Amino acid sequence: MAEIISYTDLATKAGISPSYANQIINGARTPPRPLAIHIYNKTNWKHDSIAALTDEQIDMLAALDPWTPQDKRPDASEAA
């Protein structure tokens, strides 16, 4: 794993809550792959879940399944 950044820096750059960022850094939570790629693109820090991927693989996966912040996702009740 690359050098770990502070959870506040991770939260600010990735647009996630500080508590969630802290859990990711401390290994209590594993981010979904799109979020792990988003984090890498914003911070240059690779979570263990994507550490073995090349930049080309990461770019392909990001194009196929991009990260959508929670506040930008359609409401579940609207999908019904």
C-alpha cells in the first residue's frame, strides 16, 4: 500500500465524510471499487483493494463504473 494520507485530507479531497475516511484508512471499512478509484484519482493513494491494478486498468474500470457521490444518486423512491 502506498503512503497513507490523513483522514481529513482524504475526506476533503474525495468528498466523503471524515468518519468514513477514517474507517477506510484504519481498515474498518473497504470502499467500493468505484470509490477506491475515485480516492486514488483525487489523492494518488491506492487502497489495498486496487493496489495491484495498473493505471490503465484503473482508467478502464473508472470509465465502466464511475463513482457517483451519494448526494448525486437518484433517490431510491424515484426509481420505483
